[in-house]
Amino acid sequence: MLPRLRGGLRQKNGRYAQILMYKNIGEILILFWQTLRSLHLLWRQRQKVFDQLFEIGNASLFMVCILSLFIGGVIALQTGPILVERGISSVLGGMIGLSMCKEFAPVMMAILVAGRIGSAMSAEIGSMRVYQEIDALQTMNIDPVRYLVLPRMVAIALALPALVIFSIPVGWLGGALVCDFNRKIAVNFDLYFQNLRDVVEVGDVCNGLFKSFVFALAVGIISCHQGLITRGGPRGIGRSVTKAVVNSIVVILILDYFLTRFLLYIHR
Amino acid sequence: MTDAQIHPENAGVEVLDLHKSFGPNEVLKGVSFQVKPGELFVIMGPSGSGKSVLLKHVIGLLKPDSGQILIDGKSIQDPAVRGQYRMAMVFQSSALLTSLTVGENVGLYLTEHQLKPPAEIAAIVSANLQAVGLQGLEDRMPNELSGGMQKRVAIARALVVEPQLILFDEPTSELDPIMAVTIGQEIFQLNKRTHATVLVVSHDRDLAFSIADRIAILSEGRIIFIGSPAEVRRNHDPRIQEFVHAEISPLKSN
Ligand SMILES: Nc1ncnc2c1ncn2[C@@H]1O[C@H](COP(=O)(O)OP(=O)(O)OP(=O)(O)O)[C@@H](O)[C@H]1O
Ligand SMILES: [Mg+2]
């Protein structure tokens, strides 16, 4: 009796979750469209954009540097000895240079921002929903999309690529430090950066910036939407934050694959 | 929004056979009433009878399951209608924006719609805070205030709109008796001065009987009586008498 009951429940929950997912995707696209349509009102909201930008920069810049240093370092550590074994350690600079700007910087920074900023956005908007602040805005004929979503979306879309611009050279430096000081690798600074300059083009950096821009829109809209649909009390806010972060990270990683294919396709 | 789009007349409200359930919980079971333009209408009723839910329908925050809310004959669900009237609501929980200062909260409507230059907004904000007895608190954050002070800030925020239709959800529930009288007078004078249509939800019998043009009694999801304060007093329906005359019986003397 009990196993059958539980199986039935699970099946029902599964279908319910699926419907909910489609509903959410639809709502997110609509919210994104509404945000685009309110873009012409951006100038009025500029102060809020600056506030958000300051908050993002303040919260993330130091973390970005530390994280990037270690990412660059660990790529060097993993690949260096293998390339040395095969006698092609001279390509290390270019390889780390490319991986950093096309893949690691945009993806890792997006994940960092999802955890650091996306969570804050969904918590803030979620608590405004739960405590009827959004209702109050609506009674004053103030559109929550314009007032809350728009400035956050613009700020995150500007800030994430900016963080990636910081992240890339710091990552390169991390790789260089490991290559130079690790006795097994022993590729010095000059050789490393010589190769990096030969291989990495401006287009590759732009590639990473474009990706991060798309990731920023995804994290922003998912977090704002999750905030807006928050129900219940403090526990509902907690649930929203978790969902916003997890969904953002999943979407970042899936989008990354398709964006990469798209960029490879147009670069051919 | 500009003033040019605003409808010149004050708004009359018509609620027609409003039904609303939350899951299995049927809250409003066919509520109908009419508020004339410029009227001061008070809705009374026991806790949990659906008064707050009713007000949220009137201002368009909740969608009815069935039935209609008409503002001068046009549905409140139509976004264009909401742009045509200046409306405001004072929430039971105040619903101040906790990330803004008291002054920013009170001036929010004017700043967001860019209706006045900043210096003028500051003057209006300070005048409205004065009206609710909170002068000079512009720079405080809402969470530094008591519940009753927050309620008064919310009232000031609603008054700034210079509304044609204003809804008060329990405006005096957290106030001491003296402040409750002040706020009651403020509501009464607002109605007399601007001829705004005022809808008040309250348990406060003194408030209701002293300011209302008409009183409606909501009980178990239905309006059971509508009439002038004198008619309410005269009515012999036990449900109404019980509510209107409920007293704490003198337990001590026994
Ligand atoms: N968002 C909601 N979801 C589910 N149920 C709700 C919701 N809002 C209100 N209710 C239910 O509707 C009923 C009426 O609530 P409402 O807040 O309107 O009562 P009220 O008359 O304002 O009471 P009080 O005088 O205590 O404020 C309650 O049973 C409440 O549980
Ligand atoms: Mg209530």
C-alpha cells in the first residue's frame, strides 16, 4: 500500500513540476519582453542603476580577482606538466589565454554573480512581494517592472562583462605565476606572454564578453522573476533565493554550450 | 502619467456580485454595493470576514473569480482606467518600502511620476508628515518607527497622491485613542475638502459612527446591511447589534 501511494504521489508531483516549469519559462520570457519595452524609461531610473552597479562592484570585485587568480593557476597546474612531457609547453600561454577569455572567465564570473547578486535580487524583490510593498507600488500606478526589474537588469548586464574584463587578465596572471614558479613546468613570464599575445585576439575577448552579457541577462531575469513570484512568508523568500541561484547556474551551463556552438558557427 | 490624463470628476465605485475563493476557502460570496462619488463609506465586519480581500479587489490588486468592480462604470481590471484616476490605498500592514526613507516613501508617487520638482516635493512631503503628526522624520527608515507611526506614514503617502478614490484598511487599528481621533478627523476633512471618494475598513466603531456617510456590515463573505450610522444603530438584526454593541461585560464586579 505505502510504496504504491508514494509512487503515485511522485508521478503526480513530477507532472506538476513539469507544467510549472513551462509556465515559469513563459512568464520569464514575458517579463523579459516587458523589461525591454520599458527600456526607454531608463534615464529616470539611472540613480537606481548606479546604486545597483555600486552594490555589484562592491560585493564582487575582490572575489573576482581571487577567484580568477586561482582559476588561471589551476588550469596551468593541470595542463602544464602534460604539455611539458610532450615538449610543447611553449603553447601554454596561448592555451590558458584562450580558455580564460572564452570559457572560464564568463562562466565562472556568471556563477559567482548568480550566487552573490542573483540571490540578493530575488531576496529583495521576494521580500517586497511578501510584505506587500509591490502591491503598494501598484496602487500608486508604479510599474514594478520599470521600478524594480529594469534597473537591476541594466546594472547586471553592464556589471558582469565589466567583471569579466577584470577577470581575464587576472586569470592570465594566475596562469603565468604557476607556469613560472612551478618547477615541473618552468615556462617563464616572457615566453608565456609572448605566446599569449601571438594566439589570443581581440575577437576572443569579445567572444567571452558577449557570452557574459547573455549570462547576465539570464541571471537577472531569472532572479527578478523568482522574486516577483515569491509566496508565503520568510520561508517562501528562502525558497525563492535557492531556486533563483540553482536555476541560474543550470541555465548558465546549458546556455554556455549553445552559445559556444553559435559563436563557433559564426566565426567559421 | 500626466495630470492631463486624469479624469476631472471623483470616482464612484460599484461592486457587483463579487466572488472570491482561495483554494477551498470561499472568502467573498457575492458582495454587491455602491459608493457614490464623494461619499465616505465605511465597511465593518468581524476579523477574517474578507474586508482586506474586498479592498484589494476594489483597487485592482486581486482578480475576482466572478463579478465586477466598476469605477464610474468602467472595469478596474482595465489598465487604462487605473491611469485615469488618482487612487491610493493605505494597507493594513502599512506596506512602506523598507529600503527607502520615510520622506522618500511619502514622496514616492510624485518622484516616480515626475509630477513636481524636487524642492516642491520636499515641501509637500514635510507638510503631509506634519498633518499626521510626524514632522521632521523624513530621514528615518521605516523599520525605526513603531507600527502606529508606520501607519501614519502610509496615510501621509496616500494623501500626497491627492486621490480621487482612497481606501483605508484599518487606519486606526494601531493608534492610541487620541491619535485615532486625529486620523479620523484627517480622513473626514480630506473627504470634505477634496470631495474624494473614501472607503474605510475598520473595526473602530467610534470612527465609523463619527465619520461615515454610510456603513456596510460584512459578515461571512456577504454584506448583511448598508445604511447611515443612525440606521445601523436602530437596526434590530441580532448579528448587527452584537457587533455594534459588543462590550466587555463587567467581569470584575461578579
Ligand atoms: N492571499 C491569500 N491567500 C489565501 N487566503 C487568503 C489570502 N488573503 C486572505 N485570505 C483569507 O481570506 C480570509 C479573509 O481575509 P481578510 O484579510 O480579508 O480578513 P479581514 O476581514 O481583513 O480580517 P481583519 O479584520 O483581521 O483584517 C481569511 O480567511 C484569509 O485566510
Ligand atoms: Mg484586514
